[in-house]
Amino acid sequence: TLFQNSLNDTDVQGYLAKLDYTYPFSEDGEFETGFRGEYRTIENKYNVQQRPDETDPWSTLDRFSNTFFYDEEIYGVYAMYGNRRGDFSYQAGLRFEYTRINTELKTDPQPHERSYYDFFPSASLTYHITKQNSVQASYSRRLDRPYFRELNPYNTFSNDRNYRTGNPLLDPEYTGAYDLGYVNNKEDRSIYVGAFYRRTVNEIENVDTVNNNGVTISKPFNLASRDNIGIET
């Protein structure tokens, strides 16, 4: 008989600043710009204990227990312009983001710091067939950062032969999104039929390995690309 338990205690502090400005320069034209800044700290205490019997004291399994410190800074600015010419209306925008992420373990004072910046364009074009019917096409580039638990080397414990660990060297996923659709607008309803295509690179996949002691370890890596194609109504 063996009794085991795990405690995952997380403390999160976050600060957010946001400022947006919109200038409608004509009936159909609009210019928009803004700033967004975010700072977040996370302290994650993960402790795994076991005891042979209910009457025995708990002892900590040091190789599965640790404290993970996570600091994140994200700053972004954007600008967007939209207008209409005849039967066509359009919108184009660009967002710039800077990200800095620092992770550290209590037992390993050597931090892992990652910083990167990226541009994210977006554009959409609408052809107004009539007042009620239109065709829309759009493109946008998107970012999906790894969640802090995916960066934490001490993540999830099922038992001492199966556990999940994070990877502090993970990079974010990037997606290019393309959409084409038809819209029918009525006074009391609207109908949309469209198709989409998503291309994702740096996709994060979990890899399971078994070490010489027969322990199965699941760890995420940037391994793959993903293509999603679909229709929606």
C-alpha cells in the first residue's frame, strides 16, 4: 500500500494598461490606434508527498517538487484604417508586439529568459452586391503563446512512474488565418456561409518518452505544423 498526494498552489498578480483612440473622419471612414501593456507574475508551488501507511508521516518527493517563478511583459501598439469606395469597403491594420518572459526554479537560480517581437497584419475586403447581400474576404496573422504550465518543468504528477513536465524553451505558435464568406442581412436576422483556412507553424506537441527506470515522461516541444480547412454557417 502506498499513499500519495500533490498540492499545486498558484499565486498570480497582474497589471494591465490600455488606451484606444478612434477618429471617424467620414460617414464610412475610420482610423483607430491604441496601446496595450500587460505585466504578470506567477509563483507556482508544486509539492508531491507520499507515505507507506495512513499512520505514517508524509515525506516530500524532492524530484517531483519545486517552486516555479514566472514573469511576463507584453507591450503592443496597433493602427487600423477602414473606408468605403463605391460597392467595396475595406479595412487594414498592423499590430506590433514585444514580449519578454522570464522563468526560474527555486532549486535552480539560473533563469530562462525569452524575448521576441513580431508584426501582425490584418486586412479585410467586402463587396456589397446589394444592401442586404455581400461577399467578404479577410486575412490575419495571430500568435498563441505557451501557457505558463507548459513552461514549468514541475507540472503534473499522476504517480512516480507517469508524470508530465513542461519545457521552458518553448516558442509561441503562429497562425495565418484566411476567410471567405457570403453574408445576407435582414432586419431581424443575418445568414453567413463561409470557408476558412488556418496554417499554424511551431505547433506545440507532447512527446512521451520512457527512461531506463521505466518512468513515462510527457514533455511539450515545438515540433509540427498544422493545416485546418473548413466551412461554417
